[in-house]
Amino acid sequence: MSDTSLTTLPPGASARKRINGIDVFMWALRCAVAAIAIFGAVATLLQGRYSLAQWFDFAMFGLTLGSVYALIALGYTMVYGVLRMINFAHGDITMTGAFAGYFVASGVSRNGLLATHPVLAIVAIFAVAMATCIAVALATERFAYRPFRNSPGQAPLICAIGVSFVLEQTVRGMFGSGVKSYPLTTWHDAVINVAGLRVPVVNLFVMGCAISAMVILYLIVHRTRMGMAMRAVSEDKAAAALMGVDVDRVVVFAFALGGAMAGVASVCYALIYQQVHFFMGFAPGIKAFGAAVLGGIGSIPGAMIGGMFLGLIEAVGPALFLDGLGITAPYQLRDAIGFLVLLMVLIFRPQGLFGEAMAKKRA
Amino acid sequence: MILEIENMSLAYGNIEAVRGVSIKIVDGGIVALVGANGAGKSSTLNAISGLLPISAGTIRIDGQSTKELKPHQITRRGIVQVPEGRRIFGRLSVEENLLMGAFSRNDHQAIAEDRDRMFELFPRLKERRRQVAGTLSGGEQQMVATARGLMARPRVLLMDEPSMGLAPLVVEQVFDTIQAINAAGTTVLLVEQNALMALEIADHAYVMEHGEIVLEGPGPELAGDERVISIYLG
Ligand SMILES: Nc1ncnc2c1ncn2[C@@H]1O[C@H](COP(=O)(O)OP(=O)(O)OP(=O)(O)O)[C@@H](O)[C@H]1O
Ligand SMILES: [Mg+2]
């Protein structure tokens, strides 16, 4: 923020033209980050340490991870759309789905269903994870958010952080704090060849699920009455109510859709990393939130593209930007790169890639 | 009586915006509510629509108090507001805006017929049915807002300053439309700053000042009342 209140301007003078220290610092920061990124990328490419196949692997992993971020980001963006509130517990809601999916997965793995009827078993895992996420999301909305919706200040946000802790600690208390490894499917480590490039089946599977879920979501939002009502509510709640829309029902609908997407994401995420843990929702939650902001919070295509972009940056970024700078073990800095991108967006384009200017918002 | 407001008061925090207002709306006519900026007209409409809580008095629809009703339930009882500033859904298409207007209805066949009727009433909207409504001109947006309100098949249409910000020629059209809507059987409660025009077409009218009704009577009669003229024409 530029500080104009300290200096009194003569009447009629334009404050816009003034350049102060903070502006200079911001520009310097912008240039420095761009310079490091470009320099690092050029150096990496000149060194030629990575083959084309390796770059392809990075990109493939990035898109896989990104599609999961995108699914989670949709939950943030839809709830923000209808309530103008950040559901900070969304990452942990996703975690509850991963646990539910894990229990079904280890059940079907032990009784052999996973081997004999893999499709049925996987549908069951997804169904239970989605149902769990939806149920937790709706309970959170009903008992933790709705009572505080009209309270002043940051009450809903603080509530959301509280819910996040409650979910984490409840799962920890019930199932322990250890890492549980996800039962492996037979095809989990399979790799297929596409034009000489090796593509892990699990990546294709995760992307396929995520993209199907997003297509279905898109159709629901754009082709159904409730979807239309949701878009109307996120533009103007009072006007939508005047049209006969029960805003509370639309809010429930948005939480349910977000929960369903989180359920799909939770299983995908557990398949990628092959484990579940009570704290596993935190990092993807924060990153997906970042992805939603990156795309322009409230925008559904924005969340999808923001998620993909963040996943890609995270997977390709360390090798591309850092390797050439001579940084050892650039992968340790994966999260740092992801969050740096986020920070840059928040600083330089707070409305996100697809977000509209806040000035357009009506009182 | 469809709609009856009795001794209604409401406040924003400590600031009383409406005091002891009583308005009666019987089936069939045009009722005008006029007054200067900040008189409390929009607040009155929003209270009727259930968007604002009232602090005293009662609002009745068909003799039943609306105290427990939420805004969407009031709309479903046929009391539909076309809000001030149009408030169309700018990112939805023109056609989606009209369908939103019919959100409280379930008769799909009749909704499609009504939509086509709106396109007859406003041919401009038909040409632009797939266009995102936020890109329309002000006059076209007012058409969307009006058509959207009518799509609910209201018994009473509450219109808050439909002529606001429109060119004089378009204002004429808006007033013609209001009369046509009324002639087709919809009761209208019209809030206007364009006081004289509103009074001319009103069967009955109320003049509001500082949150209170200060004058009431048949519209054309009030239009000639010197107190009204002195207030609004200076
Ligand atoms: N949200 C609000 N918070 C506080 N005060 C408000 C709010 N809305 C309206 N008021 C005040 O209530 C009074 C009545 O406002 P209202 O909008 O009902 O007037 P109006 O007759 O519709 O005026 P206009 O012709 O300008 O639309 C005004 O003094 C206004 O400042
Ligand atoms: Mg007003």
C-alpha cells in the first residue's frame, strides 16, 4: 500500500504519479525474481542435465498433482463465491475423505475384492470418500459457519481455523498419529509407453478422475437450475433471494459440491503419495487455496487453471529454476517455489488471473 | 387486500429510516410511492421483501403476517421486487437472467412460454439472449430487470426507480411498459424520483419524507397538489 496520508498534497495534485520507496522496492523485487527465474532456467537448459523424457516426467507429475490441487481449489472457490468466506478447514475436510477411503481400500484389499473386482472396489473407495467429505463439509457449514454468518469481524474465519484443528485432532485421536500406507493396487506401478515416453498409469488414472469430476462439476454449475442459482448468489445474494432463491440451500449446495470434489481429490492424493496421515490435508489445502487465489478466488475456471499451474510450477520449477543456480537438492525447495509464486501473485495481482476487480462489487 | 403495511418502522442501527408507515395495496392498480433521496422508499420495499427486519408494525400478505418469512418465501407468495439499480446478474446470459426470475416456479412449459412472451415484449432482449447481461446498455439492463421480475408471474410487482439513469426517451418506454404490465393484470407498487410521471399513472399514491408518509391520495390529484410541486420542483 502506498502511503499518501503522511504528505499533504496541494489541491488538484494527482497522487497517482508519485513514486515512493515501496513502489521502487516492489519493482526491484519483481525484477529480482524474474531475473533469478530466467537466469536459473537458462543455466539449467545450457547444462543439459535433464533429458526430454525427464522434463516430460516432471510435467506429467506436475499436471497430476495440479489436477488434485484444482479439485480442492474448487471447494475454496465455490464457498468463497457464495459466502465471501475462506473455508480454512477445507484441506482437513479433504483429509477426512482420504482416511475414509483408506479404510475402504484396506478392507477391499484384505478381502480380495480389489484384486477380483477392481472397478467395483475403486468405485466404493471414491463413493465413501466423497460421502465422508460431503458429510463433514455440510456439518461444518451447519454447526460452525452458519451461526456466525452475520457476526461482525473475523468470527467465521476464526471458526474455520478452529474446525481445522478439531478435524485434525479428532482423526489423530481416533486413528493415531502414524503414517498409514495405502494398499497398493496391482496397476499402481504400471507404466505404459506413449510415443517412447513412459507414463505411469496412476498419473493417467488420477488425471482422468480429476478431469471427469471437473467436467461433471462444470455441467452442474452451467446446466442445472441449482448451478445457475449458485452463480446468481455468488454475484448478488440479495437479488437472488428476490428471485425466490433460498440462499441457505444454495450455500449447502456449494459446500456439498466442494465436498464431493474434495472426496475425489482425497483418494487421488492418497494414490499419488500412497499414504494417509492426520496432517496430510494441511499442505495441499494451503496450496489449493493458493491455486484458487491464483486463478481468482470465486472463479471456477480460475480454480481449475490455478491448480494445474501451481502443480506444474511445483514439479518443473525446482529443476528448471534452481538447478542451474547450483542449488543442491532443489526438490527440497518445491514447496518454497509454490508458495513464492503465490506470494508474488498476492503482491502483484491480488485479484488473480481470472478475478474481477474488486471495484465491480456492489454494496 | 393483497398487501398491507401497518405502522411499520425500521432502523439501521440507531438511525430510524422509516417511521410508522402504512400502505395498502388492493388488487389491480398502480400505487406510487414518491419522495426525495433518502426518504426511506427503498428501505420500505426491502422490508416488504423481507431483506430488512422491521422494528415495529406489521406487513401482511393476504392478511398473514410476513414476520417469519424469508425473502424467497415472500417472492413465492407473489410479491416480487425489481430492485433499485437493476441488480441484474451481469455474468449470466440474458436468457439465464429471465430463467432466474422464474426460479420460484416449477411449470417448465409455462416458463418457456413466458420467456417467449418477454422476448415479444422486449425484442431487443431476444436478439441478445445469449449475451452476458453485464454488457448490455442501461436501458437494456432495465428491460432485463423488468422481464426478470415478470417471469415470477408476480401478483404485486415492486419496482424501485425503474427510470433511474435512463435517457428521457427510454424513461417514456419504461413508463409505457409499466402501464402495459398493469393492464395485463399485475398490481404495481412503483417507487420513483420522477415523481410527477409516477403520480400521473398512479391510481393511488403516497408521498414520503424523512421516513414518514406525509401525503396520500389519488395519483393525478397529488400531481397537481401544490405541496408536492413545491417539494419536487422547488
Ligand atoms: N445500509 C444502510 N445503512 C445505514 N443507513 C442506511 C442504509 N441504507 C439506507 N440507509 C439510510 O436510510 C435512509 C433511507 O434510505 P433509502 O435507501 O430507503 O432511501 P430512498 O428513499 O430509497 O432514497 P433514494 O431515492 O436515494 O433511493 C437514508 O437516510 C439512508 O442514508
Ligand atoms: Mg432508493
